[in-house]
Amino acid sequence: MTQTVSVVIPAYNSARTLDACLDSVFAQTHPVHEVIVVDDGSTDTTAEIARRRPCTLLGGGANRGVSAARNTGIAAATGDVLFFLDSDEALTPGSVEAALEILRADPAVGCVHGVIAPEPLVDDGPVEWYKTLHAYWWRARGAGVVETAFFAQAAVPREVFDRVGGFDESLRDSEDLEFSDRLAPHYRIVLTERVMAHHDEEHRLGPLLAETYRRALLLVPALRSAKAGGRTNLTANTPASVLAAALLLGSPVLGALLALLGAPGAWPALPAAAGLLAFCAANAGLVRFAARRRGLAFAPFFTAVHLACHTALLAGAAVGAVRGAPAPTTPATPSAAKAGTP
């Protein structure tokens, strides 16, 4: 039996990329049943772009966040399978077809999600290339049956939401991890390179670090929740990389302590040297991959930005751990989402 697919695209000030996003949807090898664009309070021409296409446009009120926008799309969708796609992404042509094949092959699978392509949707310079290559690397290396779902490009059968509810509308970041906590006990989750999208990543260092910090605020509570449920979350950086960065960043304090203790010669410099070597070793495969894609001259820049992002991650995780987990809210059901359409 042919399954119908509803593509749900939450969009906020997406005029720069929405045309490319919609072009990729209508070019799929498996025709989609409907395309729903949820305008989450945009102040640019997002809504006008959507109106020029054969899609359903919802929303247009206040900006409520991606969770509320996705719930609005869930409530309105009529397809057997909901395919979520972020508005700053463009799918490769066979992505929807591949997701359906995986879902049909194993009824126990409740979500099929994909990877970021190793080339950006829009080339805005070296910071964007860093983010794009890193995003592809860690997702591709984790491909297979996983315990975390990311919904930037993901297919989910409708009945999954009837069972586990919708997205937590109190969360504007890390909503994927919270949803995964409810999804993984009941369904298999598959991450595959057969579903792939080119992404328009952040291309400015300051906003990239701010985004990394913000998302890391919920990292420790999310890891605790996954551990309590006997699960392991997919993470963008290995524990070895994070620990090496922590050693490197803490090396001035360790070096000062060694100096105060009267350590001879260059011993106070050893923590910094050890941290740098450990960080480079932990990320050797990633840096080699970046160098193959962008040339050897790109490798030092890539490594420096990667370390800066680790600094923001560690700061956010530390603050989030001190604050503790936020009080959970009751996830919206599809019917509740419809009532709350922005």
C-alpha cells in the first residue's frame, strides 16, 4: 500500500532559503501528498513565498518556537507519514523515498532521520564550512539504529504522535532530545545517510558560539535523563574531545599550581601541551576529513573554531548543570496543537 506523506516545514524569517527548501520537496522521487508551511511569526516575506507555491500556509501570529510550529503542522497534516524539514534545508531528491522504504521494512521503526550534507546550502565562508563539515561528520559516523532523533529532516508515522504526544512547546532548543526520551522506549530510531539535506548553517563566529552555549544549557539534564532511562544520546563531540578541551582550558590553573609547588623547568607548561595534544588526537579523524574537503590550509582554522565551540559548550553545560533541569511540561497532543495554532 502506498503511504501518503505530509511534509511539515516550520518557518521563521526564512525568506533567504524557503524557495530552495520547497524546490527540493517538489523534486522528490516519491511525490508528497501535501506540504504544510507553518509561519512562526515571520516579519519578512516568508509567508509570501509560501503562498506562491502549492502548499498549505498556517500560522502568522506570534513567534512561539519550533516545537509549537511542528505541533501545528502535526494537527493539520492528513498524511500517513509526517516528514519534518527545517526551512533552511534542501533535501536530496531520494530522501523521502528512502525514509519510506526504511519505515516499510521494519514496522518497529518510529522515526527515520538524516544527515547534513557535507556542502552548505549557501556558501557564506569558512565558519559555515566548519559547521557544515562537523555536522556531517558526527551524524554520518553515528548512522544506524540510534536512541536520539533529530527533526531537521525526519520521517515519523502519524500513529507515533498518537502514542507519545507532540513536542514540548516550552522548549526552543533541545526539543529533539526531550522528544527522544519519550520516543525511544517504544520505537526504533534510524539515522541514515540515505536521507540528506543541504543546510544553511550559521556563518558568523559570535552567533555560532552563542548558539552552542545556549544549546549546551540542557546538555547535562538531557544526558542525565537518557542515563536514567538506560539510553545513550547522540552527541556532536566525543567524551575524549570534551575532556581534552577541558584539560587545555584548565591548563593555566594547573600550570600555576605546579609553579607554586616548585615544579622544575618547563613542568608548568605540561598541562597546556598535554591538553593540546589530547585535543588534536581526539579530533584527528575529523580534522583530516575537513582537510580532505577544504585543503590542508583549512585545518588550523577548523581546529581553532572547533576548540572555541568546545569552550562555549563547556561553559553552557556547566551553567546548565548548576541550574538543574527545567520543570517538565505536558507535551501537546495533536488536538491540543490544533487549538494552539499561532
